[in-house]
Amino acid sequence: MVRPHAACRRHALGQSRFRLGPGGERGKLAAPFSPDWLRTAAWLMREARVDQVWQFLSLRQIAEMFPQLQPLLGKRRTLWEYLLRTAHELGRI
């Protein structure tokens, strides 16, 4: 059985919830690090699939801001901790 919130997460970027214009979430991610950037990046990291996150954020951006992002990631924090730890061990960051 598929949980409803899992289905929403799977399709989060396929719907109009993620506005791609300069005033939308993509514009907030293009701006320098700010509270808006943190909230938007954390939302993306929580709601999108990992492969979708890389379309908008780089590994370096996530690694640099991870201490500030951690409290905003909810249940997905452990996944991102694992991914960053592995990337570090592999010499990617």
C-alpha cells in the first residue's frame, strides 16, 4: 500500500507547487544564501526525490549550508547525513 504523503513527495516537482520563474522557488535558490534560500532548499530536500534535488542544488551548496539545513529536514535528515558522509568519504566534497 502506498501512503498518500509518499505519493505526494514522489510527484512534488511534477506539479505546479514548484514555480520555476524568477519569483518562484528556483529564483530563491539562485539567490545568495538567505533565510528564503534555506527554507526553499530544505523543502526541496524533504519533498523531492534525491535525483530531483540535484537539478536545483549542488553537492557543495548542500554541504556548505548543511548545519543550517539540518534542523529543517525532518525525517529525511538521516538520509542527507548519510549522503554527505558518503560523498565526503569518496572525496566528492
